[in-house]
Amino acid sequence: MKTIFFIFFLLVFVDPATAQKNEFNESKYILVKVDSFYGHVGSKRFVYENDTAWRMEINYWDNGKIMGKGFTYHGNLEGRLEVYGINGDPIAVDSFHNGKKFYSKTFYKSGNSSKIFKNGKLEDVSEGGIDSLLKNK
């Protein structure tokens, strides 16, 4: 009985035009601006086709790979914000609502990948991690 009522509710009260609206569907965005630097695309800005208060921005590394991608609504971060490393590997995914972060996930390999410029070359940071640099001062 509950299932029949739910289906009836959807058919009668849900507007099909709004049901198709998806502000996070990238294919519904229109390119409005491209920033470039020395021939490399730095960022692309888009607006949502049904509501220009929704915007999407994609930033690029100079090798053409995506650095980050996110959405805003009235200037506030909204939905997923994805951040990628220079090789295209995901670094972080954050989720926002009304500009406030409510979820964050970082991706990194275990171990220490920090390096310090010392004696004219890059060297791995000691086992103590980046905090060990402060203790040596």
C-alpha cells in the first residue's frame, strides 16, 4: 500500500521539468570563460544552462591535466570539490553545502614523500616527517 501511494505521489506532485534538473551534471553547463597562460589553459568557467547562479570551474596544471573541479551556487561552494595532483592522481574530495565543508577525504600513499632542499639538492625528509625539520632548528 505504501509503495502504491509513493508512486501516485511521484506521478501527481513531482514536476517532470524539475525532476530532470541536476545542477551537478557537467553536460548541462555552458562554457563562458577560458583563462590561459603562455598557451596553456589555466581554467575554464561554466554556468548552468537553467540557472546562472550555479557555476562550475575546472582548473588545469600546465601539462593539461585537471588540478581541481568544483561547483558554486551564489558564490558559495556547493557539492563536490575534487583536487588532483600533477600526474592526475586524486588528492582530495571535499563536499560542501552553502559554502560549509561537511565531508573531506584525502588520498595519499603511505610513507613520507616530503623533500627538503639541502646541500644543493632535494633529499628525503627523515623518518620523523616534516615535524623533524622543526626539531632540528
